[in-house]
Amino acid sequence: MGLAILGMGTALPDHSVEQRDSADMAAAFCCHTAKEARLLTALYQRTGVRVRHSVVLEASSNGKPARQSFYPAAASLRDRGPTTGRRMEVYETQAASLAELAARAALADADVEPRAITHLVTVSCTGFSAPGVDLDLLQQLDLAPTVARTHIGFMGCHGALNGLRVAQAFAEADPRACVLLCAVELCSLHQQYGWQPERIVANALFADGAACVVARQGEPDASGNWVLAANGSTLVADTRAEMQWRIGDHGFEMVLSPRVPEVIRKHLRPWLDNWLSRYGLSPADVGSWAIHPGGPKILTACAQAVGFSADQLEPSQSILEEFGNMSSPTILFILQRLRQRRAARPSVALAFGPGLTVEAALIR
């Protein structure tokens, strides 16, 4: 028995910024020379991102780009911007409201009343508070006070796939369970100051968003419902330093080694072949793919490892272009698009995170 997806919903902050304007904003706190500013602009242009949404953006006026005042220009070479405490204050006031929008959209898509939800699974790696997003959602959606809550915290970009695994376990354990899964990330709260290339790459890619799924126990049927049939996970040996996500004094700090694409290129296909073979499948049998777009180089590495065509990568590339890398909700944005298009199945979702780990989901 699998996890039948009854409904999906997504949400974005009200204000967005074009990538070229985002580069201008970042130059004020990352660059100290004209050469650095030119390099930063060139890097931002190579991300494959066109637009990103953020809770720190303010409304534009007179046709001008959106503004922000959360990150003032660097006052000195030692300036590192807002403290982590200040960033968490914004997370605590903004994350739940964004998650609520996505949850209401998912409930409406599923035609499920909030009081029918028995389990709530929340996913986030960009903020902490207690009471947190889970309790805020329970109250804002008027869920039953007896709802069983589980939080998947600080697991990175593949967190929503971990959340789906937990939701599937709940549904398989109790046929009456109706699970609401919600992934919300405010990545833009963790922009880093100074000229450090790895962190500038993160500044250029990450964005804010939320995505939710309503699901219960079920199997594929004539209605064409999407069902999570299986999931997989692997840790690539000796890659602990290649991707890291740490709490610093001035926001959470991303370490993204330039070796990550090569690690994926080398290790993804052997593991994927073995995992799919357990279900009588090979990559050639997969009808559609949802690949977490950590960046254009990661998508290219996946294509080289598995042999993806441009059409197979298009859903992932278009989400990256339109919204940026929103961390954990991103894979759900891609799956929602595939579901809306009635994409061919089986479908496989792949995402990568610190470890270096690979998470996968098989949908029939």
C-alpha cells in the first residue's frame, strides 16, 4: 500500500526581484572593489535563475525594482550583517503565514476539510522557534488539537522527501490517517556578507517558498491519482565536507564545494540503477523526473550521470528559473508541475543534501 497524493499547494512571498537587480543588492554587502562587483554580476547571471521571491523584499514604486532594508550596505570589511537572532525573529513572524497559504491551497485541491487531518508533518531548515510552525499551522488552520505533529528539521534540500517518507509510514500504520505535509523555507534570511565565493553562490541561488501535500493510504486507480510507492536513500562515502549547513553568528552558513557536481556524476547512476532494480525498473522505464535543482551544474551532472534529455530536465530547470532554489519545498513545486501536466509515470524524484546524501521517491 502506498501514499496517495490527494492535493498539493504552493505559496510564495508577495514580492520578487529579478536576478540582475538581486546582484545589485548583494554587491552592497559582498563587494569591496569594482572587480568583485563585476565578478558577482557575472556569477548571478550564470545561475539559471531569473526571478526569486523573498520575505525581506518591500514593494517597488514608480516601476522600480523591489527594495530591501534588512541587509544594509557593509559598514566595513568586518561587517557580517544581521545577527542570527534578528534573522530568527523574522522567521518566527513570517514562516507560518507562508506555510498556511500553501496548506490551504493543498486542502482545497484535495477537497479535504482541515478537521479531517490526523497527522501534520512540517519540514524546514532555515529557522527555529518553539512553539513553531507546526503549532502555528494547527491553530491558523483550525486543525484538531489531537493532531499528531512531527517536525523534519535541518536536513536541507531533500527534507520534503524525508517528510513524504514519514507521511507514508503514518498512512501505512493507520488506514484512517490523513496527513498534511508542509515544507517552508525562508532562505533569503541567510544572505552572507563579504567576498567568499562559496557563500556568494548560495546568495545567488536560494529563495523563499512553501509547498504542501495532503495524502492518505492508497493505490493507483482509474482516477489517475499519484501514489508514493517507494523511497530510497544513500550516503556517499567520504563526502562530509562537500556540502554543509551550519548555524553561525550571522545567519546559517552554506558550504557548497565545487566538487559536488563531480561526486554526483560519479556516484548517482550506480546507486540509482540498484535502487530502481528492486522495483523491476531501470532509468529508461521512468516516465518523468523531478530533480532538485541545486544549481545548473548539479542538473548538468545528473544529466551526464543518468543520460537525461533536455525535455526530462525541463521541469526542474523551469522551476529554478522561475523561483530559484527554495531548498526543501522545491522538489514539491516540481512534482506539482508534473502532476498538473499529467506527466508520464512512473515518476522519480531526486534531491541532494549535506552528507553528501541522495534521497529518492518513486511515484506510480
